Amino acid sequence: MKQFFYEALEELCPGVGSTGNIDTKQDFETKCYIVSNSGTSYDFTKFGSTWEELETKMDSLQAEWDAQEYARNRKVEYDVLNQLELQFDDQANDTTTWVDAIEAIKAKYPKP
């Protein structure tokens, strides 16, 4: 299943659910449904978007995710630092350990 299918589905086809994994256009057209006052419908023409529109949205969401990889990587390393202690020690000792650590992480994972 595509990583961002459900996020794209929720945005483009509010109220549409699925009965299993959705990997293909055929899955979308046969395993998705919408519930309304008149009951449950598997008629994909009533979902509000096509499979192709969903694929475009999923690709867009994937590109946004990929573009933020540097930030996720930085956060992992920032979280390991005891930043307040580094800042306190730098002030007490007139050093730049904290700034140096942050700059090293930013250099290791630059913004695209």
C-alpha cells in the first residue's frame, strides 16, 4: 500500500473508507466505500476524486515528507544533547560547546 494513501483519501474523499489494503486503481474502485443516508455505496464515481488524483496527492505528500528528512535527522541528534547544561556550562566557562554542537548537526544535515 502506498504510504500516504489514507491521508490523501481523507483530504480528497472525506467519508470514504476501505475494506482492505489499497495498492492499485482496481483496489480503490472495489474495496473503497462511502456511507450516506441512503446506505453504503461502493460506486467509486461518488467518492469525489479519482485514483489518478489520489496518486498525485500521495506523490505530493511523499515529496513533502522527503523534503523534511534533514529536520527529522537533526531532531534525533538535538534530542540527545543536554542543551541546557551545555548552554549553562558555556556561559560559566566562556566556551561555545553548545553552539559548536548545533552547528555540527546542521552541517551534517543541511537544508536542501
